Amino acid sequence: MEKKNRLLLILLGVALAVSLILGVVLLLECDAQRNRIAEQESQLTTSQQQVVDMQMTLTGTKEELARVNDQLTAANDTVASLEQELSAAQAALAEMTAARDAAQSALEEKAAACEDAEMQLSSVQEELAACQAEMQVLMEEKAAIDAAFEAAGFARIPPLVESMTEEEIVQDAPVAGDAADDPAEEFFSDTPVDEPYVSDVIMTVYTADVVGVAFEAPVDWIIDDDVREGCYLLRSADEQNSEGYELFLYNIPYSEEAFEYEDKIHLLGSAGVYSEYDTPDGRMERIVSVRVDDDILCVCFTGPCEDFGHAVETLLQPILDSMRLIP
């Protein structure tokens, strides 16, 4: 019985020791569990804080994303506006390019036309130079011929009008209508100039500064400087043995004396006085006169008797029709 009790006590002691050991183990395990729970709670708290921080970050990110979206929308609108402006600029550039191409084409055409014109002008200038050279040769030949005639004793016949009086100028002029009642008024009327006579003669402009007029006459006539002061003399270039034509211009002072006039003769826009007669050297002469301010302009045309009337129509009349005052 005692053995059983000892054994029981031993068993109880062993059981108690085991229980104590188990209790200690359980206490240690519980403490470890508490530590783990505390650690997990700390981790949970940290995680929760991280979640809160992440939520705040997410909120900020959403706000930033919204702001970025707004900026992106604005940027898209700007891009669209820029694309429209770019399209308009490209269209304008296309129009400007087309206009430039058209202008360049027109410029090239004008340049080609100018080049053609320059070539034509060069050709005309060459022809003119050739004509001038030919004219110079003719003038030199004429000068040589004139010198030969002068050396042979054929001197120039002085103009007969130098000693003419005003009465002689009008001695052959017929009376028209009632002009005798007030001849000066009729003589200086405003009757229009007749249409110029059309002829085959090549004309050019001559300027007679000494008498204040310019006119058209045959291009091959020559100005004779061997005349008295204040006069102007033009000779036909084919003059031989005094058989050519001469145009002599001079002024005489105007007076209140009466002048007869011929309504068919006009000069400088007014009816003029004219006379025509034979000269002592067997030629014919026609003088046409008209008032210019305080002077009487006299135009004396002299030539051979043969075909003199035709020369008056084909040579003198175009000269009278074209004559104009120098400004």
C-alpha cells in the first residue's frame, strides 16, 4: 500500500512537475503569442497608417491626374487651334506660291519680250547708224559738189525777200468777201488749220529757234547757216545748179497797216497773207505770212518753175500744216 502511495505520489509529483513545465511552457508560449500579437498589431497599425498615407497619396494623385487631364484638354484645344492656323497658313502659302509662280511666269514673259524688244531696238539702231553713215556720205558728197560749183563761180543767190516791203508781200493777194472793211481782223482770224496733206515724202522735225517755230520738212533737207542773223534757211539736199527748193523763214515787226488775206492759206491756226511770183533768176517764190504776237512770221518757199504748184502742195503745204510755236 505504501508502495502504491509512493508510486502515486511520485506519479503525482511527476504529473505536477509536468504540469508546471507545461504551465511554464504555456506561459512562455502565451508571452510569445502576445509579443507576436503586439508585433502584428504594430504591423497592422503601420499598415493602416500606410493605407491612410496611400489613400491620401491616391487622393493627391487623383487631383494631380485631374489637373493633368485639364492641362491635357487645354493642350489638345491649343493643338486643334494650331492645326487650324497651320491649315490656314498652308492654304495661304499655297496661294502665295501660285501667285509667285504666276508673277515669275509673267516676269519671264516680260523679260523675253524685253529681250526681243532689245534685239529689235539693236537692229533698228544698226539700221539707223547705217542710214546716218549713208547720210553723212551724201552730205560730204553734196558739200564737195557745192564747193566745186562755188569754185566754178556758181555762188548762192541771196534771198530776194530781204528788200521786200509789206506792200510787196500782199501785192497779189485777192480780197475775200468784206475783208477790205476790216482786213486786219480777218487776217488774224481763228479759222482752223486744214487737214495736213498726205504725201510719200519722209518728213522729220526741224526747229527754227531764231524765229520761234518748229515744223516738219523732208528728212534729207540741209540747214544752211550762211544766212543773216535772225533768219533760218533750209535747202533741199538734191540741189544742183540752184534748181533745188529753199525754205526761208524770218520775222518783221507788226504794224497796224491793212493786210489782204487769202482764206485758203493758213499758218499757225490763222488765215494768212500769201503772194506768189517769178524771181529774176527764173524760179518761182511763194511767201506766206501771219501775225505772231508783235511780229509777222514770213515763210518764203522758192523752187524751179517746173512743177512748182505740185511742190507747193506736196512740200510747202505739209510744212505749213505742221508748223507750231516753240513753247
